[in-house]
Amino acid sequence: MFDLNVDEFEEIFKTKAQGPAIDLSSSKQKITQKGSNKVTLLDANRAKNLAITLRKAGKTADEICKAIHVFDLKTLPVDFVECLMRFLPTENEVKVLRLYERERKPIENLSDEDRFMMQFSKIERLMQKMTIMAFIGNFAESIQMLTPQLHAIIAASVSIKSSQKLKKILEIILALGNYMNSSKRGAVYGFKLQSLDLLLETKSTDRKQTLLHYISNVVKEKYQHVSLFYNELHYVEKAAAVSLENVLLDVKELQRGLELTKREYTMHDHNTMLKEFIQNNEGKLKKLQDDAKIAQDAFDDAVKYFGENPKTTPPSVFFPVFVRFVKAYKQAEEENELRKKQEQALMEKLLEQEALMEQQDQKSPSHKTKRQQQELIAELRRRQVKDNRHVYEGKDGAIEDIITDLRNQPYRRADAVRRSVRRRFDDQNLRSVNGAEITM
């Protein structure tokens, strides 16, 4: 322990804070004196936030102001420009700074933030130049963001309106709806798109399937060629997420930005940066404006085609109806297929049991009981076949006949013929019964 070199130990492990004692009172006094030499005209919080923003740029006041004057986005990134726009001098700040100058007070006595603001406020058409710089810096990103949204609206609108398979699906829904309501009301020639959501709420008598499951079976059994109608609908989900109103407003904002840039260029025709930007991007904006008009027209046409009002039915309401319908239809298809496999498995099991019973001794005392079981199985099979009959067959004709009639004439009550047939049948039975009684 006594051999320990204490001096070496202290030298190696001493902290950086070690050193001569500091007189805190004298330090505080020096800071106060230093601070008292600087004059602050700006609000304290505003000056503090401005100082933080300026430190991010790492540029002097002269470099920043010169870059703004010539629209130099290489020196000043667009993110910094947008941050700096929050510190555009207010009218009151300009008055205070100009008064300080008129009183011929030394500029060097101002704080760094005040000196920057003094120089910043003297830039000619400062707000216009800052706005143009932000517009130019964000232009490419804006085009890249807006174009796919407009294309989604165009593709979804055109595909929905032009899909013949979707039209056939809706015709089947209309025919079945008229058939269901024929005893309560007259026929209708159309329905609201929101009614598609009700297909999942209408359930069968045994509550095991919905009307949409039934429609899916109808399509698969009789209209196989339209069963994949949803493959004709393009970009519907993407279009459902687009706010067309906001997109069109953004396109107009870009147009105003380009017009402001052109006006500024007429005042500084020597500015090659503005000249190159206008030449390279004016055509891109024109293409975007054309796409915006096409999207608006295509969407309006699609909405009107389905009997809706474009003013009260935006894309966020129109397209989700089809998104939900397609999703529910696909799920109904899967559930129908699963139920069919389960029924097939049950049928195979019944057949196995029947074959096993046939192999047993016919003279067995329990033969009668087995025969009853066999007859029960046969009855179950007959019911199974009955339940699996083609769903498109009806008492008054096939579904395609109903659809054809809808095109040619108003839908008539489906029970009118049945009632007259029943009356004739009952009358004949009554006469037969009466005749039998007389004979007896």
C-alpha cells in the first residue's frame, strides 16, 4: 500500500472537472455584464426558437439572405425554408427594428437573432420569395403524390361503370329482391347501392345462410361466366382512400404556385434557376391538371350511372360500398364451398354405413331394425338431394326468365298464377270427394 504511486493514480483517473476553484459570484457577474451589452428587440421565446432554427442551417445571416434572394435551394434545403417561414417578421417587429435604425443606435449592440431579423426583413418581396422556394422545393413530391391518387379514381370509376359482369350480378340481385317483395309491393327497376350491405343481414329461414350466400350459389350454378366479376374492378380499394376534393384543391394550389413563380421570373428574367424550373415543370403540371379533370368527369359519370348524386356521394362513400360487397361476396363463396365439402363428407359417411349394413346377415333377428335404419338413411339421402337442387330453379321459372321479364315489362306478382292454379286444383279435389260420397 505504501508503494502505491498516488501521483500517477491521480493523474490517470482525475476527472475533467478538476481544476482551480471557480468563483461563482464573479462568473455570474461577468455573464450579466456580457448580457447587458446586447439589446434584444424580439420576444424572448421567439428569439430563442429563431436561434435554434438558425443553428440547424449552419449558415451566416448573409449566406441565408443571399440564398433567399436568388432562390438557391442548394444552399437552403426546403425543410429549412419551411421552418424559417414561421419567423417571417411581423408588422410590429418591422416597426421596432426600423425605429432602432432611425435612432442611429449601433447595430452591433443587437443580439444575433435581432441582427438576423434586421437583415431578413429587408429582403424585397420576402414572403413571395419564401413561398416560391417552398413551392419549387416540394413540387416534384407533390406531383408524385397526387398523380397515383387521380389515376386510382379514373381506373376505379371506369372499371365499375363498364363492367358487364358486375351489371349482371346487380340484375340478379334486383330480380331476387323483386321476387321476395312481390307479395308486398310492386316491382322496382333499381335499388340504392347502400342496399348491397343488407344482403348479409337477410337470412334464410333456418338462419344458416344469408341472401348473399344464396346469390353466390345462383351465380355459380347458372352464371359461372360472371362469378369472377370482381376481377374487372381495378384500384377500387385505393380509390376509396382518396379525398378527391382535397386532391383537386392541391392541384389548384400548384397552379397558383406556378403563376406566382412566373410573375417573379418576369421581374428577374436573369434568374436561370426560375427559368429552368418553369421550362421543365410547366408541362408536368398541365398533365396533372388534365388528369384531374378526367378523374372528376369519370367519377361523376360513374356515380350518376348508379343513380347517385356526385355532390353528396364522394369517393370515400361511393367506392367503399363496392369494397365491402366484393369482400363479403368472396367470403360467401368460400363458406359455400366449405359447406358443400362438409355435406359431401356426410354423404360419403352415410354411404359407408349403408354398404356395411348390406353386408350383414339378412336373416338376422335384428334385420328389421337394420332395415328401418337403412330406410332412414335413404330418406336422409333424398332430403340431401332435394336441398342441393339447383338454386336457380323456381316454381314460376328460372331466374334468367325473371331478369328477361324485367327488361321487357314491369314485374308482376309472382303468386297470381299460383293462386288461380290452387283454386282449380281445390275445386277438382272437392268435386272428386263429393262424387265419391254420392257413389258411396
